[in-house]
Amino acid sequence: PTPPPPASPVLNLWVDSSGHLWAENSVYLWDLSHGSVFLMKSGLEPRDWRQAFPAAYQYGAILGLGGGNPGPDPYAALPAKRLSNARITRNSSSSAVVQFTDTLENGSNKFELITTMTLQGGSGLLRFDYQVSNVSASPAPPGLYYGWTLTPGGDQADDYFHYAGQVGQGAYPYGDQLSFPQPGQNQGYTYLTVYDVAARQGLAFIAALSQTAVFHSDQQYGRAQILDTNGNSSNQNLVLDATQPGTWYLLLYATDPITPYAPVDQLLEGSLP
């Protein structure tokens, strides 16, 4: 891709000569359409969280339905679909809106997913509004999750996680997977955050607890997950209720030197847009 323009404290969106849609402000530089770069500027130094797995699955959406054995269920194990068909619907130096329209398919079953991303100048908080067509809560509510192949700090070192209600923190599970069926809440919101304490950089997935669901395919994976595939990719997500339109948030932040995830709780003590 074409090298991006110089960094700016305001919000910049542009399409390069390869057709990649980029977004940049003082907190991040992100290839929105292709996921080739996810550069965090917060913390002690800029770090590309895509650096550890540059060729791995980037980011997208997966829809799954439970009730035990998936059998012929149209929602079970839908293949991951990278967010695509990006369209800028609003753009200024202070805020922008980008809409992605995708089709999740399983044989003859097709489900349209519309994802609307709202970005702000000078802020690491991004809002995602989503809606899936043709889904039903019968025989069990489908779970939707947005997957991200990102490594805290980009180097697989000094990495931890924390979820709402957890006491303390856990070491990032490289080569393993963790699921959290019943995370806690703060002001009605739940979250999963991963961070690099050496780089002082963190990323948090936030949603109203009432909007989360348990992801099912051939087994239950919980309302929040960290999935690391034998050192080949690293994925974190919240699982959302796909039966109704909803909202979730992504927060990119500089960690606190004493309690790394404190900025997430502090955000939730206020109000989300």
C-alpha cells in the first residue's frame, strides 16, 4: 500500500493507490478496509499490533448458533468473513462514519451484516453499530462476534488480559484459548481488554451486558473469548446478540502504570456516545 500521509491530531480518512481505506488520528493509524496495519500511538512508543502475524486472518465477523449439535442448523460454524465493501458516509476533521456491508453465507443460507463504524478525531474510542438480517432466536439465539488478529504490543511479550469483574489480571494465553461465559459488569457494560505493560498500550472490547450472548457451534465459547492458534494467530472478541440491532465499542488507550486496565473502568463511570 502507498505510504500514509504524516500523522495529524485530527482525523484523516483517505484511500490509497491500492484501494485501501485508511484512518488516522493522534491515537492510531489503521488500514480499515484490509487490516494490513493497526498502529497504536498511545503508550510509550508507536507499535503495530499486526506485526506478529502480518499474513494471518485480519478481522471480520462470524455468526454461530447453539443448542448442542449444530447439524443442519443454518447458523452453525459460518465461515469467518472479513469486513469489506467499505463506504464513507460522513467525513470531517473531527468525526467520520464508515459503513461495511457484508454477506455471511452457509450453503444456501445468506445473512446480510451491516456494520457502521464511528471514528472521532483525537480519541481512541470507536463505536460500532451492527444489524444482521434474517436471523431468528429459534431454536437458540445466534451469537455474532467480530474477530481481530491482533497481538498486544505486536511482540508477544509482557502481555495480559482483564475482563469486567475479574480480580487482577491474567497472562495472555499464547498457544491456548480462554472463554468467559459470565463476565461481570460496570454500569451495565461488560468488557474484555488486552494490553502490553511494557509498551503501555491497551485495547478493550465493550458492550452492554444485555447485548452479549453465548457463542455456540459444536460447543459453547462464552460471552468473551481469547483464541490463540498455536502461535499462528491471536484473536480477541466479545460475543453479541445477533437477533436485534446493537452497539459495541473499541477503546484504544494508554495503560495506567499501577492498574493497567483502569482507563476502561474510568470510561464506563462516565457516559458512552
